[in-house]
Amino acid sequence: MSETAVLEIVELDDGEIVLRSAEHEGEPLVRIRFSEEAADLLRRSRFEVAQDMIDRAITRTQLWEGEEDEMAAIGTVH
């Protein structure tokens, strides 16, 4: 059985959206900061857009090469 990292996507007080380990403190794995103009255009959907960006990046990198069927069944939890 392989080790599984528990990750979370959160919005920080400064509006930055990060992907980080839910179990360990430290530097976030990914940071997303929208410009003021983009934030105004996206309004309430900023968080959902950031989630989609992170989901897409993870699936495109094929981090789980060879485990495609297993990962497709698991999906992403937010």
C-alpha cells in the first residue's frame, strides 16, 4: 500500500488560494493570487476557478501514472 498525502485547498486572509499539506505546516505546494481586476471579474467564483486550475494541473502532470483507474474512482475532495 502506498503512502497517501492529504492535501487541502484553502483561501488565506490575504485572498491568496493555496494547496498545502493538511497534516504538516510549511510552504504551500501551490499559490494562486488573482489580480484585482481578475478578482473583480470572477467575484465569488474565484475559489472554484482556483480549484479547477489545481485539479487540472494535477491531472495533466500524471502524478499517478499507472494508477489512472484508481485515481479516477477517487476524484478530488475539496
